[in-house]
Amino acid sequence: MRTRTAYVLACLTVLACAAVISGGRPLMIVGGLPLALLLPGTALSALLFRHPRRPIPIERIMLIPLLSLATLVLGGMLVWVAGAPLHRVTWLALTAGVTLAALSAVMVRELRTPTVPAPRSGHDATPDGPSEPEPMDRRRRLLHQVVPAALAVLLLAGATWLSLASSIRSHHVAVTTLSVVPPGAADSSGERSVLVSATGLAAGDAYRLVVTTAKGTGGTSVTVSADHNGLWTSTLRLPGDDRLTLGLYRTGQTAALRTVIIAIG
Amino acid sequence: MADERASGSDPEPTGRPVVAHAKPVVAHAEPVAVRAELAEDGQDDPERPELVPIRVASADDTMDLPVVPAEPGSLAPVRKVSADDTDEFPAITAQLDDTDEFPAIVVDEVAAAEATTAEDVTPAEKVTTAEKLTTAEEATVTAAEQVTAAGEPAPTEETEEEPVEADRIEVERDRRRVLRGSGLGQAPWILALSSLGVLLVALGYAGGRSSNQLATAAYWLGQIVVFTPVVLRLLARRRAGIAESFVLVMGLAVNQYLLKWCYSPDQFRFPDELQHWLATTTINQSGELFRPNPALPPAVHFPGLAEMGAAVSQLTGLPVTAAGIIVAGVCHLGLVAGLYLAVLRASRSPATAGVTCVVYATSLHYLFFNSMYLYQTAGLAFLMLTVWASRRHQAGNGWQFGVLAAAGILVTAICHHVTAGALVLTLLLIGIAEVCTVRPRPWKVLIFPGAALAVVAGWILVVARDVLAYLEAPLDQVVQGVMRFAGRQATSGAAPAAPLWQLGIQALGLLVLLGLFLAVAQDMRARRSRDPWLWAALAGSAVFFAGNGVRFLGSNGPEIAGRLSTFTYVPMSIVAAVALVRGVPLRRPAGSRWRRLLAPEPAASGRTFTWRVLLGAALITVLMAGARVGGWPPADQLLPGPYLADGFERAVDSYGIDAADWEYHTLGPGTRTGGDLTAIALGSTYGHQDPVRGVGPLFYDQQWSADDQTLADDLALRYLVVDKRLGEQLPADRQYFDDDPRAGRITAPLSARQLGKFDDLPQWSRLYDNGEIRIYRVGAG
């Protein structure tokens, strides 16, 4: 790795840290993913392998993310052993610290014994030919690489959208619940406070809660008014010396939609 | 034709030395340029025959290329062919510094001409260029310029030479060829077609969710479209370079990972993924490692994956689920890349490496289990990294690879117990094979297996001792199964027989693999091969076949066999790839020519070759189909869809999740809560409950009895989750509960009486009801 590349990577690391610290979700994703998956591995592989082509590029493709993940595992373990909690700041310091330390070592090494630059094979280093791709090259590249790649991306995007939409549609149904917080014992008055909740109530429907005793007598009806989230919560004073059944009814229906039972307190 | 090519003696165009085998050279599907470049340092073969130049044909002209001595089907290192840049891709990788392209390795591999007699079968190797290049371009591609005479001292990394001026011209020409797309071949279009398959499978999934009749057809068509074109291309383009085969393999891995993700794209549903979701969430919330995980206690001491997920989640602000999907995807791709590179280094054949990966993609748990957010997924990636790095280190490629191997061993040990054990065994197997086959015996190859054994044993004995008890149960089951089998006793609780068509597909796949295994074994025996890696692969393949026998041992036999195949299928894939790519003789009738199965022999008309490619692709596709019906998800749950009682992913729906959320928010973490399999899976993860397993007897009794009360007391049961739908469906996995006393013998759903009796218990309170699921407080509380 050349010194200039190391500087660029160091700057990117600092920018990624700033993005993570900013706290905004999109910026955090843009900064956090490279910090977790790319930058430590890139710096460590540059530190380990001085020659830019060793290991070969596809080996580097594997090494960079795996070295980054190894940094998280081994570094996280060391940090925890040292007694520090594994929170965002810790992960940030770990990944950025490893990256910058490795890049610093690379830069020091380059300053002491510079790597002989490899001859450029890019557009500006052709001793006997045009430096820019020929028009035919561009067209062929478009046909053989860009077009199919774009097509693949479109197809995969369509597949992911379709799966996500159908999964959400089929699984994310409104669940109507009736529940009570485990009630305590009855107080001196023989009653107890019971926190009753209902969720998933339809906005346009009217509901009522009917409380009956074990003998089916003493029924008490409470009107249930859900908020805009379909949630209703109320604390009821209920007798503690009887087994009670609380039924949630949709207005106009005789069968309870949901039922909870409270044993004698 | 072949003889002409092999016997020519035209001067080498660049005037550089060219080496080749003294004998007629082996005809092998292997790119010579790549081979030369991948030749390992420091492994001089004392038995190496004298090397002489040969003439190699290109598409338009002939030219001399470096040809290395090798046995047919050999995975053994080619000794000392490249000296300038021994383990690089010199003329090819140079361009990567300045372009984002992959190397354009266009040196073709073709099969040998068949010998005319049995004695004539001495393999011949020849090389042609893949593309219709100009003569000048052809001259740039080969590694001939990079090759010095054999026997030259191996250069170290520090003495590696930079490309000279003449190479710069070649590099530019390579770049031009890359710009024309020749480096990637047809990979982009093939992957675009494969992506269409992903869309078809996604349509199948969507159809499954809405119970569409055509969903299954779309699923299978999509699976074939995703997979088979890549296989066809890899088999047909045995002369393809690294760039094309690597892109094909990784593209297929991405597409297949998306198949897994599309099954449940919005959240984790598989119980094991939920367990690791909890482990990650716990680190996020507490900032500590080794916190209890009631959903999967052994995972506490293998926090590698959870660390990765927690770090990604914390740094990006993404939910744990999204972070887990990313981490699992990276690890899965790391596994595939590691497998490709390890086989590439061992075989020096991109085609063999590519076909190995696609064959491995037909293992039972490749598609789902090994790409889920599980600690094994993380361990597998580092297992393969370690194998690759240790290989390169032992080849004398530098101390850096030793560091990588050591790091890989550590991370694998921290990630997953079984994978760590498999790593030790893998390194040991390779080491023993090398010690047994190489002279003088390279005892130093046992350093890495020894180090791995020490690290893994140290971690388990010092940190994760509880995993011994965790692994004891399945091991006991296997041992007992073997003993019963040996005693010919009936195995109670044996796995139910799968439908005949499923068994047929899986049996056909096993037979295909067995045939390839036997062919390679016979070929190696006939050649008296001393290739340690191939012997190790053969031994591992034998374990694969033995492991398949485990599926008949007890009710969990198929699951154990499937999980075992995750590791044993790696060597099996290598052996199958060697057979499919390079071709091995099945038999050798007296006085006749060698018969080659699927050998990439050049046929005058091309028809034979085409048929062989089609047959090979069909065989691998059959393996893929067998893996789909015999792997995960179960064959009757290949498509997502409506709720299935205790059907793992299919059992996780909004009702169960809402109940688990209520447990978390209302009951608080750590409450002893019991229920059926799904209730336990969700309650112990999303609900943070302390799961109470083994509550089946409480459900099966028609009336609450004193025994039930005793059991509830013994289990310290505080809350019980009752799913009404257990009274509507039979369990998808033959049991409703953990430790179900009626597992495998359930013939009818639970009755309304069995499920409703809890309402009649005066001391019990039904505190939660969502229409399908009820949660009871056991006793007065």
C-alpha cells in the first residue's frame, strides 16, 4: 500500500467515525458498515502484506471482511477482558483504533523503506497504445458487463421487494388482545386494582368489557374506547374474593371476542 | 492434432525459458497459466521427471507455454514452475492495481488427446487460448514470461520482482481484453439469468404465502434457473480463468443467500436464529459478554457471532435482525470464497475450484442452515480461512499466512464448538495425509493441527466446559443407535420414512457421488497417486458416506447426519469436482482405450463434450434437488405460508410474537414459562423468558391430575402458554413439545378438552388472550 493510499484510508476512517457519532441513521449506516466490515481488514491486510498484489485480489476480497470480523471478535474479547463495556463508543474506538494503528504502521514502514512502485497498467501508462479505451471497448463492456449487471440488480431488487411486501402483507396482521397485568392480593376493602389492556382494536368498531363472577352474576360493563393505535388501557377495581371473567365484546355481538380469567386473590 | 501440439518445438516467442514434462504431457482440464502461477514454493519433488519444452496450440496459432508436470486429477502442488512470481498471477494481476477489473486469464485448458492404446495413455497436457485473440495478445497472456527453469531457487516475498518493461505492454493488452469483457466471459449474463431464478423463487414464496397453486412450480423452476446455468457454464468453460469462475461462484452464493433471505425477509423466524438474536441483543443491552442465554445456554461461551452482530448493530444503528442478516451474509460469502481459494490453491484449477463450490452448494444445509444467523455460519467462514491460510503458510508463502491461520483458529474456537472440532480434524487429516505421502516426511505440517487442538481444547476445558454435556446427548444417541443397529434391535423413535420420491432423489444423488468417489479412488490407486490433499479429500469423503448412515440411527438421525454433512461434504465436493472437471477413468477394459466419465476430452464435433457437460450439469442439479427436499426447510415447508403447528419458521406468526412481547413487557425477563415448541422458541427469545421445556404431559392429560401438579411444581412452572391451534393441526415435526412423550406417535390433534382444562383450574388465571394463544398464571402466583 502506498503512503497516499494509507492517508486516504485514514481520512475515510475519520469520516466514518464522524458519521457514526452523528447519530443519524443513514449516516451511521454509511459510516458504520465500512468500519465494521471493511476498514480494519483493509488496514490489517496492508500491514501484513506489503506487496500490493500479494495475496492476489480475490484472496484480498475474502481477507478484508473476514479480518474485519476477526477484529470485532478478538478485539471485543480483549476489550471485555480489560473491563470495558461493549457499547457503541467501544466498538468505534476498537475498529477505528485498529484501522488507524495499522495504517500508521504501514506509513512508518513506507517512510523507512518505500515500496518500489509497480508500473501502472492504467490508462496513462501505455507505452505503445492509446490511453483511453477504444469506442469498441466501451460498447463491448457495456454489452458484456454493465447491461447484464444492471439487469441482475433489477431482477434481484424486484425479488427482494416482492418477498418483503408479500411477507409483511401476510404476517403483519392486527392481533386483537385482551390482557391483565398479574393482579395482586385484595386489599383491606376486599378489592384489588387490576390493570386491563386491549390492543389491536379496530378504529371504527365499538367495544365493551364485561366483568362477570364465577356464578355468572354481578356483571359490570365498561365501554372500551381505543386510541388511534387501537390501544385501550384501564385500571379497574374488582372484587378479590371471587373468580372473575372479563370478556371483550364487539358491540352488537353476544360472543366474547377475547376473554381473560382472574382467580381468587 | 494433439500429438502435433504436444510434439512441436517452435521457439518460445518471448525468448524466455519454458518448462514442460519430459514425457507426453498430461491432458487435463486445467489452465496452465494459472497452474504455473499457483505453483507453490519450496516443494521440490525429488521424483520430478526432467522437464522439456513442448509446443502448445492456441486458437489461431501455436506457441510455447509453460507446462507443468502433473498427474491426472492430481491436487498435488506442481513443483517449482513459476519462479518470478511464484504464487501470484503476474501478468494478470498487474492490471488490478489500476482497474477494478478481474484478471483476464484466457489461457484455455483442454483435455488430453486420448491415447491410442492402453499403454499410450500417458496424459498429455496442452493449452489453447480461450478467446480468438490476436497473436500479439496471446503472447501477453501466458505465464510463460513469468516462468523460469524449474529448479530455480524459490523467491521469497521480499525478493519478489516487479514486472519489467515488457510486461507493462502485456499488462495494457490484458487490460484491453478485460475491457472487452473477455476476463469475465459470459459470467455477467449467466448471473443475470440466475437472478431471474431468484425472482421466480420469490414469486413462488409470495404464491406460497397466498396459497397459490402455481407457487411450487415457480419455486422449482426458479431453483433450477438460479443454479443450473452457473453449473453449466463452469462445466462447459473448464478453460475459464479465475475471474469468470470466481464471479460465477460468488454470484451464485449471493443469489442463493437471497433465496434464504426472501423466505423470511422481515424478521428471523427459525428458532436458532432467534436464539442468536437474543445473544446479540443481550450484548447490546448489557455491554457484556458471557451473559446467560436461556434460549441456548451453550452459546454463551461462544460469543463470536454475537460480537459481530452487536458491533454492526451498534455502529450502524440498525436493528439486530438487519445487522444479523448482513453478518450472516458476509460470513456465508466468506465460506464460499474460502472454499474456492483453498481448492484453487490445492488444485491450481479455477474450474475445479468453481465446480467444488457449486457441488458444495448442494449439501443439505448449505442453502438455509449454514447461511442463517447462527454461530456455525461464522465458524465455517473462519474454518475455511484457516485451511486456506495454513495451506499457503506450509507452502512457504510467508509468515503472514501463519498469522492468518492462527487468527482463524482463535476466531473459530470462539465462534462455534462443533466447527472448531471439525477444524482440528480437517487440519489433522490434511497433515496426516501429507506425512504419509510426502518424502521426507514433513512433520512440521502437524504444527497447525496441534495448535488448533490446543486452542480448541483449551477454550472448551477452560471457558466452555458446559458444552461437553450439551454435545453428550446427540453423541449418546448415535452410539445407542449404532449398538441397536449392531444388535439388530428395533430402534424406537426412528425417523419416519420420507415419501418415496424424496428418498429416490436423495438415493440417486448419493449413488452419483459414490460413483464419482469410486472413480477417483480407482484412478488414484491405478496411478499410485501421492497427492496428500486428494487422499485427504478421499478420506473425508469416506467419512461423508459413513455419516449418511447416521440418518438411520434414531429419531434425530437425519438431523445429525445433515449437520455432519456440512463438514464432510467439503471433501466430497472436491472429489466430485475433480471427477467432473478433470475426468477420471471408470474402468479400463483390457486392450481398449481408457474410458472417461465426463472427461473434458476434445471431441471433433463437440457433441460428445456437450453431452458430457449436460450430463454433469444434470447430475449436479439432481444433487441440488435432493438437497432441497432432504435439507432445510423440510420438503413440505419449502414455501412460506400459513401457520403450521410447530412448523419452525411456518409456526412463527403475529400471534406468537405478540404473546412473546407481552411476556417480556408484562412478566419481565427470566420468568419460568412453558409451552409448546414455538411458544418456547419465541418466549425464550423475544419474551426473554426462562423456558420450561418438557411440559407435554400437562397438555396430554384430559384432566388436571396430582401428577400434573407435581410435575408443574418440579419444573417451577410459573406461566403456561397454550396455543389453541394445537387442537387443529398435527405437529409438522412429529412433536408438539420439547421432550414430547408422544413424539412420532401423535395421530390426532389435541382435543378441546385437553387444551381447555386450564380454564377450570380455580387457582389459575388466564391473563392473556389473543384469540389463538392464551397465557395462564400457574396457581395463585
